[in-house]
Amino acid sequence: MTNAIILSAGQGKRLLPLTETRPKCMLAVAGKTILEWQVRALLAAGIGRGFIITGFNSDLVEEHINDRFGADTDRIDIIFNPFYGVSDNLASCWMGRHAMDDDFLLLNGDTLFEPALLDSVLASPAAPVTLTIDFKDSYDNDDMRVELHDSMVKAVGKTLPDEHTMAESIGLLYFRGNGPALFREHLDRQMKQGDGLRLWFLSVVDTLAKQSLVRACSINGHRWCEIDFKRDLEKAGSVVLP
């Protein structure tokens, strides 16, 4: 059964002062926290277990999950990342590596999406790694850029030049078959080399893409948003509400 890992360790400093005492995943959108919207969508889609990687004010997240999910808390585990203040999200993935024994979804804690988008990802053609992508007219320095060859991902990263950028990653991935073991192996390798604390987990996906192991799943036409700034919070309600 497919599990899910949500990376929610960060404070979200670009949203200060809203995140002065609570992590970004605890900000409210249309009456629910970002995290609650994500967890409810995953549970409704039939996810087996959810693993939430926390960091900044982790206790608030744990209390929130216990308060809002009742009996379903048996299907939700909290994993604390003690490196959250000095690391990027590859370290959060590494902390959750024991949850990567079977097929799993991996999503950033600031990505909101309509349920139909998740259904499309779960029904996508099988591949070791599936990277969800969307398209727009131009890409800025904050976008996680993607280079494609037909349906396969050739490269992913924020420093891809414009001439190689064909899409952006939305922060939702699906690992199947031998994909979980490969991802876990490369996470371990990167952490042992000593620079894992400074890296995004998509640097590992980029390595796998260069081995022709990453398939793109276009979610063009579905509603989603990444919440980095206050203006993103203002439009996020239109993503999660019918």
C-alpha cells in the first residue's frame, strides 16, 4: 500500500511575522491548516500511512494532528528533524528513510492541490520516480526548473538555464517499484559525503533523472499552489475549495 511523507520542518521565514511562533504548515487556509488540507486529501485517496517530518515548533504540529484527526492518528506518524535549523529538505527526507520501504508519495509541506490532481498522480504510468510538473510562460529563480525529453525528466534544479527549462516541479513525487530503494540509497550516499545538510532532495532526483529513471506527470489544468508569500495564502483557498 502506498504511504506518504510530508516535509513540514521549516518555519517559513518569508511569511514572517505570521510564522514567528508557528511553522508554515500550521497557517490557515479556508478554515483549515495547510497540513490538515494535505493530510485529509491523502487519507481520502486511500494512503496507507502518513509520515510528517517536523522541525520548527514540532510540538504544535503533533498537538494539531491529535486534535483534528481522532482515530486516524493511528495512521499518522510524526518524525522530528533535529537539523531543521541548519539544513535543507534532503536531511528531512533522510530522517524519514525508514518509511521508504514500499511505494510512497513525497510532498513539500507548502504545496496545496485539489483532490483530482492527487488522483491523476496515483493513476500515472508506473516508473521508479514520477515527478509532477506544470507549465507556464516563463520561469523565475525561485522555480524548481525541469528539463524534459518526451515524457522523461532529463534534469531538475533551480539553476537550469532558460533554454533548457520546459516545466516546473510542483513539489509532489511518487516513488514505485525499485524507486524507493534507489532514492534511499542515494540519500544515504549524499549524507555520508557530508554535504547533505546543504542540499534539496531534488538533487538526488536529478541524479536519478540522468539515469533515465524519472518520468514526468503533467498536472496541467488542475488547481495547485505553492505557499511562499502572503499573496500565495490569499489565493490558496481557491485551490482547496470546490
